[in-house]
Amino acid sequence: MKLKPLALALAMAGLSQHALAAQDEHTYANLDEVVSTHLFLDLDVDFADKQLEGFVEHSLEWKDKSARTLVLDTRDLEIDRVIYEDNQGKWHKADFTLAPRNDVKGAKLTIRFAKQAPKVRIYYNSLPQASGLQWLTPEQTASKTQPFMYSQSQAIHARSWIPVQDTPAMRVTYSARIETPENVRAVMSADNTGAFIKDGDYFFDMPQAIPPYLIAIGAGNLEYKEMSHQTAIFAEPQILDASVAEFNDTQAMIDKTEGMYGEYAWGRYDLLMLPPSFPFGGMENPRLSFITPTVVAGDKSLVNLIAHELAHSWSGNLVTNATWEDLWLNEGFTSYVENRIMEEVFGRERAVMEQALDSAGLRAQLKTIDAPDTRLNLKLNGRDPDDAFSSVPYTKGQLFLIYLEQQFGRDTFDTFVKQYFSDHAFQSVTTDEFVAYLDKHLLKAHPGVVSLEKAKEWIYQPGLPADAPNPTSDVFDKVDAHTQAWLAGDKQLSDLPTADWTVHEWLHFLNNLPRDLNNDKMAELDAQFNLTASTNKEVAFAWFMLAVGNGYEAIYPALDQHLSSIGRRKLIVPLYKALIANGKRDWAYDVYQGARPGYHPLAQGTIDALFK
């Protein structure tokens, strides 16, 4: 993206025009007084004690001339000592206080200075229970030879491994020196050219300013293979070639997105393949998206996940939600851009099928969510942002943007979105700021098409408006016809043209079968299509959900293996919920007790709550 001079300066300086405008209830940081503009991390990756140990150095810009205090967010960190540099380059001991731990926000770290300091250095170590880190033994990895660790900082978990102003309302550049065992490679959400030589001593630099939740680290038995001049894969050797084959359309995705929304602003775009315990599909860490191996299906059927993480390079990483109540600005725009990428690279038919699947999933989930949590501009009221996670910011946000595209026309709406990204590059934006921008640059610029009141209904009111888009696919209509013919006894399963079905057709078929099928029907499905043994994780999940709901017990050995071998919350949490709801709580609890040590802390916290 061609950045305006001011935006480029902000990107490098780590400042946002709107950084102080947001009131983020999830941070202790005193941003109105002082802001970190650059972090230098010097950390040792200690696999034996499951901790990162070293220091972080903050470069500070003081907003208030009378201020002498820096307040940082921490969670489960041990603070050893704090020193600060004066204007003559001399270092002094700083007084600090670590407050008692709050269950959501962690522990407030208050550092006091005799004079305003240009730099402060905090020596610390993380604890093994850090919510933003997972430590895996060699036995828990694919290669079985080296341990593995990785971070997940979104939403408010950066504070569990860095004392930092942990809010998306601010942006910071960073550099790092990371030490590991000699045969372990470290990578970060930064320039990774320093990681090409595996020697246990790695240097990283991130010259563009990012919110702290995008600071990321991984370390393990990682190899590297390029896919194009701009893209590559870091992965354990066992999954490297399969990942390259699966995701070698990534460069085409970048090229198509640049054509729609402006230049890619981050240099390289590489992927880090994580162990199966990763609790999400992907994480959009800039320059190095973290990816679950559950999308390596062998047929590129699940690569919309790559399109999603890439889309974040514009919506989320470049233009960022200012608080976690504004999450839809990240995820709604990203889901919309993802689908546009899929249309450009793989065609309109596939894009519409993915829209339809997501829309159906949202409409089902809306029935299970408290009405206030179905608003785009969410009110967390002190809750951990992870606790309000749902498809609402993703798919309701996407449907709102599809609605605007349909009303104004694609050319007009594309021009608006591209300008929005350009005007807010390297800035954090609140929902109210977006509404004002939308009103000025789209609604009033093209009067009589969509009213401000209609836009506010989408954003501030629960549920879906009555005239919300409801994407449908002709392909799915044909699947439905075959399903009804089989259920009515007019067709045998062998008559269904499933040999030509895409994964999307399979998912629609399984998701729309009745939840009162008898065991004979379920066994017939399983025998014909070998669904219990499916190697596609999305198809297997859909089948297991259907089987649990219908009491089909033949799946349970395979379901045990599924729940025990992957940690992606999307593919396990609904199954635990369904098992509990269908009288299988004890069985589910026994499986969970065995699987829990391999799950990420975020997945553990979610599932622990189900069994309380």
C-alpha cells in the first residue's frame, strides 16, 4: 500500500493518530502520560523450566511533562529488577510495585522514576502457566526430536510473556535477540532472515509499528522452504512439503489482494506451521502467520484460512480495532476480504458456497448466544475478550459489508474500502470513528442508498436485520434435493453423485441432515462414505457432531482420537458441549483428562469451564 507521508512516519515511530482516543477497559496502561514506541527483547527460551527469561527494554515517549510513572500490564510474570536510562546514558535502579493479580487483567506493574526516562529495562521471567505460551515436549511434536514452544498473544495474552502496554490502542516497533538450544530454530512476527542459520542465537527486527497482540514467537525443530519470491513455510520436516503443496497459491492471493485493496505493506508473507495443539485456525502475526496443521487436507479445500490470515494484513494489522469491543472491525472486514480473495483465486461458485456455510453457521449460533453478545459493537463489561468469542464479529460483520456492497455496487464499495485502509494505515480505530468515516465517505457521498440509521442497526443492535443477506448456492440446492430423495426412500446413498462433491458440499450435506436419524441410517451413511475415518478435519468434525446428536456410538473410538490429537477450539469445544448435552458427560470428561495436558492454556480454560 502506498502510504501517505504522515502515515508512513507513524508506522515507523510506533504512534497512532488515534492511539489515545480509545478507552480500553482491559489495560492498566497510562497511555495519556507515556507511550512505548519501541521494544527490545533479550530472552532465553528455557524449555527445562518452561519459561522465557531475560529483559525487555522500552523506548518511551512522554505525553505529560509532569508524569514520572509508567504503568504496564503483566500476568504470571516474575519481575526481578527494573533499571532506567537517564538523558546522559547512565542507568539507575527504578522503584516498582507489582499489584495483586486480577483474574482477567493480570497484575499491574507500576514503575516510578526520579526523572522522565528515555528508556526503561525490566528483567523478568514468564511462569510455566503463562496463558500466551505453550510448551511441548519432543513427544508432543511431529518430529519427536526437539521440544516446541509458541506464543498466542491475542487478545490480552502478550502481558503473560512481556511486561507491556497490552492494548491495541497503541502501536510499537520491536527488535529481539532470542537464545535457544543450538538445534532449535526461533522465529518471530518480524524479519526472519536472522533465523535462516540454525545456531541457537537469533536476531529479529520489526520496523513497522504493530499493536502488542501481534508480537509473536515460535521455536522448535523448524525447517524452511520457499514457495515464491515473497512467501515461504517454516515447519517441522514431517509436514513441510505437504504444507508447501497445500499453500502454494499464497502468492496469487497476495497479488489479487493488492489489485483490490492496495500494496501489501509488510515485505514478506511467510507461514509457520504449528503443532496440532494450536487453539485457533490461524493467527495473523505480521510477516509470519501462525497456521494449524488441521487445514493441510491434501486438496486445498481449506485454504480459505490462509486467505483469512493474509487479509488481516490489511484489516487488523494495518488498520486495527482500538479495543476488543471493536473486534468486528478486524474480523468482519477480514472475513469479507478473505471471501473476495477466494473468489478472485478460486472462482465465484466456491466463494458463494463458503459464504453460505458461514452464514448458516452464524444463524445457528445466534440462537445460542445472549442477545447483547450478538451486537457487532460488543460490550464486554469487564469479561475476558476470549470469553465472548463467537462467529458474530466474523460473519455478521462480513454480512454487513456484503450488504453495503450489494446496495452501493461493488466498484463504489471497493473504492471506499481501499480508501479506508489507506486513510487509517497503521492506526487503531474505534467503532464510533468508523461509523463517522462510513457516514462521510460512503453514506453521504452516495445519498439515498443506505441511511445512517440502517448502518447503526447493523452495528449497535442485536441479531441480524430483517433484510440481511442470506447467501445461498445453487450447488447446495442440488445437494439438498439429493438429501431429501434419500431421506424419502426415493434414492440410495450409492445414487448420490458424491464422487464429484467438494468439501463444501460435504459440509452442507452433513450439517443439514436431521438430528433424529436412527442408527440404521447413520450406519448406512458410515458404511457408504467411511465418514468415521475421514482424514479431513472439518468433515470429521461435522460427522462427529451429527453422530453425537443422533446417539451413533460407533464413532466413539475415532472421536476419542480426534479430541486427543488436535487442540483447535473450533473443532473440539462444540463436541465437548454436544457430548455433555447428549448424556455423555462422564465419557467426555475421561477423554478430556487424558487430552488436557496437550491442549493450549486457552483451550484448557474454555473446556475446564464446561465441566464445572
